[in-house]
Amino acid sequence: VTPPVTVLLVDDSPVFLEAAAEVVASTPGFELAATGTSGEEAVELAASLRPELVLVDQRMPGMTGVEAADRIRLSAPSTVIVILTADSGSHLTQVDFPVLSKRQFGSTGLAELWRRHGSAR
Amino acid sequence: MSAALSTAAAHSEATVGPAPRPWWALPPLLYPVKVGALVGLYYGSAKLGYTFGFAGPVAAIVWLPVGVAVSGLSLFGLALWPGVLAGDLLSNDYSALPLGAALGQTCGNMLEVLVAAWLIRRLLQRGRPLRSLPGVAHVVGALALGTAISAVVGPVSLALAGVVKADSLFEVARTWWLGDLCGALVVVPLAIAWWPLPWRRPTVDRRLVEGALLLVVVATLAEIAAHSHQPVAYLLFPALIWAAVRFGAQGATLAVAVAVSITVWATTHYEGPFVVGSSSHSVVNTQVFVAVAAVSSLCLAALVAERELFAERLGESRAELYRAAETERRRIEHALHDGAQQRLLALGLRLHLAGVRAASPSDSLSFFNAESQLQAALDELRELSHGTHPSVLSELGLAGAIATVAARSTIPVTLHELPDAPCGDVAEATAYYVVSEGITNAMKHSRAATIEVRLAATSGTLSVEIGDDGIGGASEYAGSGLRGLRERVKEAGGTFVVSSPAGRGTRLAATVPAGT
């Protein structure tokens, strides 16, 4: 049996964070390592917990998702980082990370996300 | 950089002028020079009056020295009064007047100048009196009051000395008052309007040419009126109106001075429209004309200044409204994004989970239907939110938002000097709209091969320039994108320039005040 994929979930909105955590917890093969509410926290948690998958919201006060992702990649290059956005994501085409609209978070599913971006590591 | 700027501003605000001189200290060296200059000007203008026959030993048509003295004391301080006293004592015609009468007359003149100058100084301390109708009324009132003192003291001392007969006292006092008032009305507003003198060398431009032309027209019309035997002094008024409307108080006072000089000169040489019957009548006619011309010109100039001030304030309040609206739009966008949008997104996730976990396919379908309804609501919400403030600006900042627009362009875009520090909501939103609209326009119409975008944040402004190498010939008409951009930039308090010569590309340049 393969061990579950550890997930770090970061968003400044507690309402969304709670619902997304429930999605992660109820998806087989994935395990929620921690949740954070800011870019700075994302960098710290990623360094200390070494999750395999980081889902981080782009628009947060202080450090943005992409800024946090850049730092996480420096300290842990093997981490798969996905940027979450409340919008369609069309304005983040220049970003160096996979972008997922928060609306598709439920329907796309973690497994699909992992298959697309995680297996390529 | 903005921090450095604000420090500099705070520093300059904190700087105070030199401490006021204590009352016991000796006057500065410049003082005797100023007093001497005032004596010279006072005596010179009095001599000018006598020489050219503006003034006799008793009264003048237009008594310029009072205007010179009130101007000097108003602009440079009442402490210069010895200059007025010396000038007046020197100008008295002691051969025609007994000493006592001359000294009495000098007392009246001193009192006149001090009262008028004290009142004018108070007006000057409160602002620019010639730029409002109440201000002009106060100036005229102050001069009328001051000159009335001299017009009572002077003739009475002459009557006591037996120079003036008691039965002609009223007529002498009236001529005296009008003469002094006219001198003050011509000189004092001229001095207030033109001080400090514009020392810089004037550039030869259309305005200077128009000003010169105006003075030539005033002089010509005054000459025509002066040499006509018909009462055509009203010919001057269109030119005086032109002066006041186009050149404000400076133009009005200068034009009146020119017109009055020529008209008075003519009357003293028994020519022109005001010479009728007795010389006393001619004098009063001329004086009334001078007073009316001066006061109407000043009023018109003040009205023009008031109108300009209103226009300026209207523009400011319009910009202020726009800034307030833009700030409010951003607040709403943030509130929607952080509040309702996140809540609905979370609700969508929960509906999806419920659909996945549902016991029967029909229950599952209901949940998925609810989820897609929610997605539609989110779409509408996002459209609404986008209409208020570009959320890409909130997410990526100005540089990132512009890079995103550039990346979507079908024509390659080169970006220069994107500012990395925030420039304020309004400035950033405006710059963003200029660039995105400019690129959209270029993709639609220009057939360009490349687009260049340049942004520069300098000393409180944000400038955007977007140029392409396409066919040019872009036109700005009501309802066009360019017109919309111009409106938007104007509302943000900025300037917008379009240059699009046919065959040589299109260039848009906008500069907006940067906030924080």
C-alpha cells in the first residue's frame, strides 16, 4: 500500500480553508499535513513538514501565493506547488506554477491534480 | 522614493521665515533707500501732474502722488511714511499758497495716505483683493474713504487761509476728492496687480503678441476719442473689456492706465469728448469717466478671476469625487472577494462533497445541480466585482497586471521600466486601463509589428506611454475607446495625449498624479 500524499493547504479565508480541508480529508490517498493562513506561514510549514503537495492561494495580505511558492521551491525543489485563485486563473498564465481555480477544486479532484502535476516529479 | 519625498515636504513645511524684527532694533539698511525712492516717485509724479497740466496749485484732474504713496505704503509697509511726508512737503507750491495752508494740506494728504494704505494692507494680508468682487469693492471703498479725508482737510485749510472762497468750497472739495480718488484708482490696483514684477524675460508667444496688440488698440481708440468732437469715449470700453477678460487684473489696470493717460492729456489740452463749457465741467466729466472706467474694468477682471477659480475648484472636486469613487470601487471589490466569494466557493466545495457522498444517484444529481447553480452565481458575482476594480491589480500589482495584459497580446509587447513600488489605487487603475485599452486598440486597428510600453513613476506622478509601429491615423470621436480613456485620465486628474499621424504609428501618453 502506497502511503498517502501529504498536503499543505494555505488560504487567508478560514471559510474556504475549512471546506477545502474537508475535501482533502475525504479524498482517499491524501492526508492533510497542516493548514496555514498566509504566505509566510506557507513557507515555514513547507520547510518544517516537507509536504509533497502544497496548495496555496494567490491573493493574500502580505506575501502572495506565487512569492511563497518561489521560496518553497528554493528550499524544497521536489515539492509540487499549485496556486489557487478565486478567479478563472486566466490572468496567471505567466506564472511558473500550475494554477487551479478554486471553483474547480471540488470537481477536478485532488487525484486528478496529482496525476497531472505530481507524477512528473 | 516616496518616503524621501514626503520627508522633504515635511522639512519644507517645518521651515519658518526669518524672525520678525523687534520694535527696538534699528531699521535695516534698505530702509533709507526705500524712503528715498518713495520721495522721488512722489515728487516726480506730482511734478508730472503740474508739468502736463493734470494738476493746478489747488486741485488735479487725476492726482497721481496719492496713488504712488498708497501703493508704496501698502506693499512695503506703513513705516515708509516719512517718504510720503518729505515728498508732499517738496511738492507743495509755496509761491501760490500761504505756508499754513500748505502744511494743513500736507497733514490731510498724510492722513489720507495712511488710512487708505492701512486698509489696503489689511486686504492684502487676507489674500488677493483684485480676484473677487467683494475684494474690489473693499479696495474702492478704502481708497474712497482715504481720499475723502484729504478732500475735507485740504480745502478747509485753504479756505481758512483765504485761498479758496467759502462759496466755492464744495466744488473745490468735490474736484479734490475725485482727483485724488482717480489717481488712487488708476495707480493702486496697477501696483497691487503687478507686484512682484514678472522679472523673467517674456517669451515671444501668442499671448505676448495679443497683449501688445491690445495696448495698441487701447491707445488708438483713446486717441480717436480724444481727437473727436463727438462724445465717443465709450469707444474705449470694448478694448477695456478685452483687457479684463483676457488678461485679468494686470491687463485691466494697464489698459486703464494707458487710456486714462491719453484721455486726461487731451482734456488738459482742451481736446476730446469731455471738454464742455467751463473748465470745471470738463474736469468733472473726465474724472467721472476715469472712475467709471477703472471701477468697471476692475469688477470685470474680478468676475473673470472668480470664474477661473470656480472652474479650478470644480475640476478639483471632480477629481476628488473620482478618487473617492475609485477607492470605494476597490473597497467593494475587496469586500466581495474576501467575503461573499470565499463563502460561496466553500459552499460549492461542500455541495460537491455532498454530491459525491450522496446515497442515491438522484440525490447526487440534486447536489451537483445546486453546485452548478452556485457556479453561475459566482460568475455573476465575479463580473460585478470586475466591473468595479480590476482584481488582477489587487492580485499582481501594477507591474504584474501589465505583464499579464502584455502576455495576452497577439502583437509582441516590449515592457520598459515597470514601477515596483505601489503608486496609489487611482493612478494604478488608470495606468492599467490605458495600457490594456491601448493594446486592445493596437490589436484591432494598428496592424503593428511591435508595441512598446513604458511606465515611469517620478516625483508624485505616474506616466504611461504606449506606442506601436502600425498604420496610425487613430481618431478620437465621441464614444470611441480613446475618448473613454481621455475621460478616465482626466477624471483621475491627469493629462492624456494621443499622437497618431497616418503611416507613423500611434502613441498614447498619460500622466496621472500618484497617490499612496
